[in-house]
Amino acid sequence: MTKTTRLSIEIDPESHRQIKTLATFAGMSIKDYILAKTLPRKAAPKDATAQLLGNAKNAARLRKAIATPRSEHVGFETLEELKHALGI
């Protein structure tokens, strides 16, 4: 069994929400998202999420969604609903 260590950080609720949103859009857990953004890794093939967000228009929409107050957020039940909302 590999030995592991726990890492905890304290952040404000809004920062947590933003990180969680980015991780969700990347199809990752918060843990995996943070590790992917902070530790060097081998080049991985682009996944569908990366391809969607590789488009400047979609990336701008994501930034706008992250900046929107929580009370105005829209939820999506399926990937198809999200694609429709993004106009793709």
C-alpha cells in the first residue's frame, strides 16, 4: 500500500465554489483538478471538456458563469443540455 499524506487549506466559500465549478467543467474531482494544475505531468490527450473549453467563446462563457453570483446559476442535468446552452 502506498503511503499518503493529507493536505488541507482554508479558503473562502466563493473561492471553493469557483474551484469546484472549474473541476466540474474539467470532469474531475477537486483533488484531481488541483493536482493537475499544480504538479508537472505527462502530456495527456485532450478530452471532450478540454476541446469544448479550447474554444475562446466557450472559455469566455465559463469565466462569466464562474463570476455570476450563485443565486443566478443555472444547473444542467445532462451534457446535451450544457452543449445546447453553450450553443454547440
